[in-house]
Amino acid sequence: MEQRKLGNTGLMVSEIGLGCMSLKSNQPKQSKDIIQKAFDKGITFFDTADLYDKGQNEMVVGESVQAFRKQIVLASKVGNLWRPDGSGWDWKASKDYIVRAIEGSLSRLKTDYIDLYQLHGGTIEDPIDEIVEAFELLKKQGKIRAYGLSSIRPNVIKEFLSKSTISSVMMQYNLLDRRIEEEMDALLRTNSVGILARGTLAKGLLVNKPVEAYLQYSSGEVAHVLRNLDSMAKHSGKDRATESLSYVLSNPAVATAVVGISTKLQLDELLLTTQQIRQLNEGDKKKLLDGVRSLYYTEHR
């Protein structure tokens, strides 16, 4: 599997990353087997968060990667604190909280450093200078190797670009959500910040889920995209998933496409797909988007 440089770091990540949120914490053996096989087949980027399953997800991931911990890029996220009664979580973006919260993640992940630590959200009202200080301190202490954001808010991303040395931004990106193509992908690439593309299959709409409206697209517009996708797949001899992932990975700003997996069958299907990923040329992209209107971020600009 192709390995790509992660932004302004010396870290290399597989072009397909494993989004671990979907792994079942109550089935640790199955989850461990999935992670082991993913690594054996060349996946080197594993993403989790302290929010997922109230920390249980980090525990499962941490236990599962012990045998090859130093050979992967392990990513987690911070910024959300579960309420004591478990009814939900609250946004916490202070320097003090971030510096304290990492200790729990390190313990659950059974590691003394996190390769990529990400702010799990963020608003323009946050104390961004203070947040940056926290990440820089953790980097200086050797507890993280790099830091980034998980956000689709252009105004927040631009603030961090001007005030920090972020290495990545995790953003939704797929054939039905190309909003980053207006300006964010070029801006991030210019600043040597890698995009971690999530939602690359649009929750299954780009594979086999029944057609429905998506973002600002009507169900009819989604069906039109799928017809284009099927036409391209027939011409290339690939399938919907392969062409969808190929589209995302053909964007030079993207470091990795993070795909969520919860079963061994899904992993097998993904691994088969990754063997066929190809670089789309401009003609291919034009055919996929023929008759499809562009969407733009309308908030947080």
C-alpha cells in the first residue's frame, strides 16, 4: 500500500487509514484481529479519540497495536468531556484540560507518546492561542509528535494556520461533499498541512446504500452522481468503492482516506478495493462530475 508524507512532519501514513470508531469495544478479540490484519496488509494509520465509547475505544486500539506500536502512526483526539451521568459530553478547549486529558489517553492506549493528537472540533470563540500553547507544550515534552484539527470550519482552520504549526486537518471529503475544493484543499497544501479525509464513502451512499438526499443535494442529484460513478466503474472495470476512493486520493492535498471498519468482512472488502485504487486524470474527474453542481461551505466562513 502506498505510503504518503503527513503534512509538514516526517511521518508517513498509508493512503488508506483505519477509522477505529466503529470497532466494537465489547468484542475485543474481533477488533484486535481486524487491526492486526489491517497492519499486516500495509495500513499504518490508526485513528481513535477519547470520546469514542467513553474511552473504551482507545483501550481496545491500544491493546491491539502493542506488537507493532513503533511501526504505525497512532492518532487520537481531545476536547470533549463526558458528563458524570453519561448523558452526553461538553466541549472543553482549555490549555489545562488538554494537558491533563492526554494522560488518560496515553494510559488507555498503553503508550508514552501519541503520533498525532487532534483537537476534536473547535469554534472561533475558543482560546486558540491557549490551545496552541497546550499542543506545543505536549510536543516539547515528547508526549506527541505532531498535532492537528478535526474540523470542517474554514474560519477555525484559517486561525490555526496563522497561529500554529498544525500538521493535519481531518475533514469530510467525498464525491458528494467536495466543499473543500473551493479553497481549503489548496490552502492546506500550500501550508504543508495534510488532509485526513473522512466520510469518503458518504455513509455507504457511494457503495450500496439506498439513494437519499445528502447535504444540499436532492435524492435525484445523488442518483445522478451514482449514474456517473457506475459509468466510470464500467469503463475502468472497477467498482463504486474503488472509484470513489480513487477520486479522494487523487487530490494531492489528501494524505490518507480514513475508512471506518467494524467487521472482518468489511476489512476484506476494503483491502480488495485498495489493490485497485488508481490515479484519476482530469478527464476522469470531469466525467464523474458531469452535470453535478458544486457545493460550498455556508457557515463558519
